[in-house]
Amino acid sequence: MEEIVWPDIPDYSPGDTAIADLYTPVQLVVLDVERTETEREERLGQLAPIYSYHPATKEKVESKLTTAFLRARDEFIKELESNFGHSKLDKMELSSSQFALFQKRFKPTQSEFVITPALAKTWGTGDSGNRVLMQYKFAIAEAIGKRHIIDDSELSERLASSPRILVVTPLHSDQELSALELDSGEYFGKSDLIPLSQIKTAISDKFTQERWQFKEFISSLVEPTLQFEEELTYQQHALEIADLWNAMRYDPGQLIIAKGDLVSLQTIAAIDHLKKLKPVILTITQPAPIPAGPFSEAIDPKWFWSAIAATVLLSIFLVFSMTRRHRRHPAGSQLALSEEPLNPNGDLRERLLPHLARQLKDKLVVGLVSQRRQMLSNESSATAQVQELEARLADLHPKIQEKIHAYERQIEELQQDLKDKEDETREIIRAKIVLAKEERDAELTRHLPDWR
């Protein structure tokens, strides 16, 4: 390999002046910092922010209204008993100046609810005023509905440059929105969103005959149904731009910076990459020897079966030779052997055969033991992997069961909510029917001709 001549790599900071020309001896691919940041900012401006939609906001507002209404009624009745001695007044007492002064001065201390003169007279007659409360709740429910209500500041600030938003409904209203739920989200344009101020104005218009204090109170209860998910938006946008980057390529011998030029961020990135690459290339030019593994001397299966066949043939040959000698000298074979004339070649062969057989046997045994150890090691490793897999399955089982139970609870809650909504809708319809009948009777009474 051709030796690489490395230049002296200086240490620069952005804005410094280069003291000499710097060329790269190798090819470099360096991140183009400025261009990458510019394109990422442009891409971020095109990504939609994430908002969570909370359909239970209507029920939350109605609950706040009901609580304030009941607390104000309890205080009103107690003060009425304290001033008049009883809580149910007759027509004379209701039209008296004492009741008018009491109504004007009374303000609840445990609630911010604003009592209208009509409601005060209703409570003064001993009526609970639940019909009036149903009217208030119906006006709020009709104004909020299933609309995507957003705070006015969000439209003027965060969504000033964003053409659309991603709206996701959480599976559980009391938990944070999960990234896994983003697939169920829908994109909405700014024209599909309703400002909070518009909803407040719509509620105030439903009570044209009431005082402005009551209108201000009833409209202050309304809340946005959309909430900005800051953390989740940041995470998803970071993932979207993670793969967006630009690089600059330097070929071997290309000038990185000339003498007298100002050092930029791009130059700093190229120099840093050159510093990191230098020791790596020097290491590659002199590769280290690869150490032998623990089973580098393992017996090849081809030689293993060859050794077994040779051992079997050798054993048969030894048994055949001993049988022939025994037949030749059936009695006193040891004496006959000692008296035979010495045959150097045959005697040497007979003496070496047992040693050769023993050597082959030992080598075979060593190979079998080595392979047995390897098989035991593989079996132990496989057992450990199976145990680890069983442990993971055991850990996942409760989580899966918990998720299944959570979905079952959610289904039950939704079914119960549906039932409650149906009951509530029926009550509202009944209340509207009663109001319509009362208005009809009042209209008939007002325009009925005098037949007497």
C-alpha cells in the first residue's frame, strides 16, 4: 500500500485566519453545517404541530357550572331564612322592597356564580331552579358541541406560519398522549378551527336579556378543546429532520482552506474529520495478525471418519495376525516364539503395530472429546437463549394482559358514557318540551280574546 503523507493539521476556531494552505491527502465527506441547518429550519416550518382533542371538555364545563350553581343556591337559601325567617316566600314578600334590597346585596362567598333576578325569585318561591340550570347547560353544550376550539393566542402566535395542525384524540383523557396514537390523528387547516373568543360570544348572545355580569361569568367557564402537545411535537419533528443533511466531498489533494482565508464552520468540520480519520488509516496500513480461535484445531469430519475406518482395519489385521500365530504354535507358544529365528522386518512391524494403533486411538479419543466439549458448549448456549426467551415472554405476558384489561375498561367507560349521554339528552329534550309548552300557554293566555 502506498504510504500516505499527512500534513500538519492545525487547531483553528471559527473566525481565525489560516496560516498556511491545507490539503487533504484522502477523500473526505463532511457535513455541510450551514446548508443542513437552513434546510432543516425550512422543513420544520412545513411540519404540523400536534394538538390533542378532549371531547370531555363540555362535560367538564357543565360540571363547573353545576357546582357553582348548587353552592350559590345553598348560600342564598340560608341567607333568605336568616333575613325572612323562612325560605319560601309568598307573592307579597317577593314583590317587597326588602327582597329587592336583599337580592341586590347578596353575593355568594363560596361560588362565583352570578344570580339573575329571575333565578332569585325562582329560589324565593321554594323552587330548586333545576329547570334554569338545564337551560344554562344546554346553551353551553350547544355552543361547544364537538367543535375544535383553540385559544386565540395559539392562532396568532404558534399557528401564524403553520398551514395546518395534527389533531389526535387520546385513548385515555387523563393520560399523556402517546406517539403510538399519532397514526389515528387527522390534519386540520386553520380555517377548520374555532377561536375561543367566538364561542364565548356565541354563549353571551344566547342570554340577551341578562346583565353583562352574568354573561361574563357564563362565558368564562368555556375552555379550549384543543391542547398543544409541546414535548411530543418536539420529538416527532426531530425524527422528521434527523435524516435531512447535506455533505461536501473533498477529493485527495483538494484544498480545504487557503492561507489568509477566514476559518468557517465548514472548515472546522473538515479539519475535525481529518483528525479523526488519520489514526484510523494508519492502523489499516498495518493490519494486526488475527488470533486463532478456541476451536481452530477442531477435527475435520472427513479426517474423523477416515481415522475411524483406519482403526477398524488395523484392529482386524492385528486379530488376524494373532490368530495365525496361535494356530502355528498351539502349545508353548511363548517358548516357540523365543526359539524362532529373528526376522528383523517382521519383528519390527509387529512391535510398531500396537503403538500405531494406540496412537490412532488416542488421536481419535482426543477428537471425540474436543467435539463433545463443543457440542456441550453449543447446548449450554442454546439452553441459555431458550431461558432468556422464556423470561422475556414471561415479562411481556402481564403487560399484554394489562393492555387488554385497559381496552376492556375503556370500552365499558365509553358504553357507560353513551348511556349517560342518552339519559342527559332525553332530560334536555323533556326540558325543552316543557319550556315550549309553557311559552305556548303564555302566548295563548296573552292573546286569548275576552269572551266574557
